[in-house]
Amino acid sequence: MVRSSPLNSMQIKTPNLKIFFVFVFIAILICGMLLGISFLAPSRLALVQEHMLGVLHGGIVDQQEDVYVDGCARISDVDGPQAVTRTTRTTVFGDGTILTVMFTSPPTPTNVQCNG
């Protein structure tokens, strides 16, 4: 049996827009945080990207990180020598793929002797 009701008594349900806007706000917030991390701490972002690549390449088998002084410079406005360090992170994935990421730091005061 079919029931009918008058047209003015029908209720049309509208989607709940509050939930939609909450999800959009959270997505924008997460994107903003990732953008901030990429500018403020690129080495942390690279670490996240390495683990994401590890999922695609059979996991991370080995990881090695080396930090060394890449150069030494004298800057006219600063007393003493300034050292520039370089961090090299090498990641070996399960399928044999190797990823090497290098980061160079800004000059920082040091007590090493500069040549030249």
C-alpha cells in the first residue's frame, strides 16, 4: 500500500553544513602546519617524506646520518671564524633504492682555525 502525504507536510532534509566546514577547517589547518614545518624545519619534513617513500619502496632497511664541517669562513661583521656544517642523510629502502638528502646550516661561530 502506498501512503501519500500533502505537499506542504513533506520535510526536505538539508545536509549538515557545520560538519563540512569543520572538515574543511581541519584540512586547511593541517596543510598550513605542513607548510610551516617545511619552511621552519626542512630536515623534519624530509624525514616524514622518507617514511612515506618507505611505504612505497618496501620499507626502510638502513639509515645513516653524517654531520661534518663543510667550510669555514670569516665574516667582516662578526668576530671569529664561522663554520658551515653539512648533514648528509642516506636512506636505503627495501627494494634497493637509495635516497641521499643533504642539508647545509647557516654559518655559526666556531673555535676551529680557518685556513686562508
